[in-house]
Amino acid sequence: MCACIRFFLIRMDYFIELLFSGLTRGSIYALIALGYTMVYGIIGLINFAHGEIYMIGAFTAFIVATVLSIYGFPLLAIVIIAGVAAVVWAASYGYTIEKIAYKPLRHAPRLSPLISAIGMSIFLQNYVLLAQTSDFLPFPRLIRDFPFMEPIAHIIGSTDLVILVTTVVVMVILTLIIKFSMIGKAMRATSQDRTMATLVGINVNRVISMTFIIGSSLAAIGGLLIASHIGQINFYIGFLAGIKAFTAAVLGGIGSVPGAVLGSMILGLTESFATGYVSSDYEDVFAFSLLVLILIFKPSGLLGKATNQKV
């Protein structure tokens, strides 16, 4: 009897460990997926360069944290300064990309901005490859182990907790911005009808730029958190993370902010449990199979709204 109870507790610990691992993955996916879904909701564009913004945020944090560590800055100051630098730098890239690669093609056929987005993604990958290196670089450990978590350290680590808490705080702030701020109301109006929003005095160009800035900032936060969690980065980390986050956005319903979060959590949990109970070789198979199944029965995603096109 005691052996059975012990076995059950061990399996339960393993299940909870996989659960928190999945929530951690889902949180990172959510921070990236929100950028995809916000941009698509406003201008109907899939920004395939968004994963590279996430990567640039991680590299910015890496450079700033490394320099500050050399000069002996305290850990808290390094985290804050590196985080702010990553957000500002990534946001500036997002703003610049929108002005250079997307704004001139806003009224072009839908295929043109898509090709421009893919081209920008490849350009940013190779730009960072030439500026840095193709090798994996060790990322400084910015999050230390919390003493109060020592009894459950085998289930959830300090970095997992920080990622989960940060994601929740960011989601709450973003929700308040979208629902109650002037720019949030302008975003919702622009999303519903861009022409009518212009007629009532909303600066649509400013709204679109702010959408790219906010989305890029969220991706930079995700890049900093996951780089500190994994402990290494390279120029290619944005591509796969971007594909997974885009998958999560589609899964939840592209254009829906709650849908992006829900899809990210489902994707993260699916990958975690598939890795833990089957094999890490098949985590992508399970993730994309789930996407296909959901889209077969609900093509607009879990929380997406079906659109009727006039012909």
C-alpha cells in the first residue's frame, strides 16, 4: 500500500512538473503571439519578422547584461537596465520595420506585404548572424534561485515562476491599456473599421505604429526571459519561436488577444506533456497535429470570429 502511494506521489510530482513546464512555454509563446494577433487585428498582416524582433530583444539584453556584469553592477540593476534596453531597442526595430517594409505596401495586393515580411525576417536573421556569430552564446544567469522555493525546486524553478508572474502582469497591463486607454480605444476602432476611424479623427498611422511598438516590446520581454531561462542564444532562436507563436495565435483565433493567450497555453502544455510522456522527438508532431484537428472543426480558431466575405 505504501509503495503504491509513493508511486502515485512520484507520478503526481512529475505531472505537476510537466504542467508548470508547459505553462512556462505557453507564457513565452503568448508574449510573442500577442504581437502577431495585434498586428493582424489592426491591418490584416502576418508579420513574419516578429520572431526576429524577439531574437533581437534577447541579443540586446545579452550585450547590455554582459557589459554591466563586467563593470560590477548589482544583479537587480542589470536585470532592470537590460530589460529596458531590450524593450526600447526591439520597439525601435518594430517601428522602423513597419515604416520601411509595411507602410508603403499597405494598399498593395495582400501577397506583397507577406513577401516583404518574409524578406525582412531573412534580412534580420543574417544581419544578426554577421554582427554576432552563428554559434550559441552563453546568456548570463539573471534570475537567481529563491530560497523559499527550495522545497519545490524539483517541480518549478525560480525562472519558471518569474516567467509566469511576469506574463500575468504583462497580460493584465495590456488588457487595461486596450480596454481603458485612449490608444487602446483607438486600436479597437481601427481594427473594426479603418476608414471610419480615420473619418472620426483617429490617427490611423499612429495607431498602427503603436501596435508594432507594443507587440515588439512584448516579444523583447519574452526574449529576455527565455534566454535567461535556457542560458544560451543564437541568431536562429527567433525563427522557430516565431513559427510556434504564430501557430498559437492561429490556434486561439488570429486577431483575438484572449485567443492568442489561450492558444499559447494549449500549445505549451501539449508540447510539455508530449515530451514528458512520449518523446521529445515528437513534440512538434503533437503540437501541429492538434492545430490541424482544431482548424478542421473550427477554422477560425478557438476564440476567433468567422468572417463573411462579400463576393
